[in-house]
Amino acid sequence: MVAPQGSLGTWDAKSIVLNMFPLLVVLSIIVLAAGITLEDAEEMLNEYGLLAVMVPTMVDMGGNLGAILSSRLSTRFHLGTTELDLRDRVLWGNVAAILALAATIFTALACGAYAVGVLFGFALPLSALLAISLISGMSVAVIAIVFSFAATYASYRLGIDPDDTTIPIVTNVVDVCGMVIFIGVSALVLGF
């Protein structure tokens, strides 16, 4: 694959700042939505304090999963070893690994939250915590995968180094989506 013209592969500070500053301003505004969503859910989080324990891990891990995949895709683009072909088994292997990692992490999150609840005497049923954690977490993982592919491919095609753009885009968008999904699924499962 031939690299498009632009800042791809440059280490020019001016180029990086010109590409990143507007992007970071927009992403900062978008991330405010996660804070607003969290504030709107204050009543539910006060009633079910165990959910508040889960929020940081839920939000953080979704972005981390997207960052892992974005990094792997960026590396493959730089090496010229990918074309985003649906028949590419390595791409599907990366997607499967992200989904397996998500299932493991979000199951552990539910079990850990349950243990904390039992320890401090405000446990929710493990089945409810597993439903909230796995439905939210796997949904966030799918969103992270979609945005990782989209951001990496778009950056590469626009001639912008994906190493500069993909992780901020993916982590911020997934943080916002993750918060909205987690609060929504929690409200549905708990009937709030």
C-alpha cells in the first residue's frame, strides 16, 4: 500500500500541533457529555453505590481496548501489511482478541464489584452485576472496534499519521459512549 501525501510519517512539531489541536478541542467538548451523563445519573448512583465503584473501570477499559486495537492497526498500516480486507485473518484475530479480553475484564469487574458489595454490606445480585457489566462492556468493546477501524483508516487516507489521532479519538468517543451505555443498561437492569 502506498502512503498518501501529508503529515504521515513526519515528526514535525508544527504539523502535529496543527493536526491535533483542533481535534483535541472538539474531543474535549465531546467528553463533557460523559460528565453530564454521570451527573444526570447521580440519583441512581447514590441509591446503588456499587455502580459508582464500577464506573471508572467501565469507562477506562473501553478506551483501553480501543487504544490497543488502534495501535495494532496503525502499526500494520505503517508496515504496509494491511488493506482492511474482510478476508484478512490477522484483522479478525485482533477483533476476536479484543472481544475475548473484554469478556474477561468485564466478568472480573462484575465479580469484583460483587465482592466489594458483600464486604461492605450493600451487594446487588451477582446476576444483575454480570448483566450490567457484560452487556455494557461488550457493547463498548464493539464500539471501540468500530471506531478503531474508522479512525485509523480515515487518518491514513487523509494523510495524517494515525499514531497522532486514533487513540485520542477512540478513547474519548468510547468514554462518552461507555458512560451512556453503562448508565442506560444499569437503569434497565435495575428498573430505575
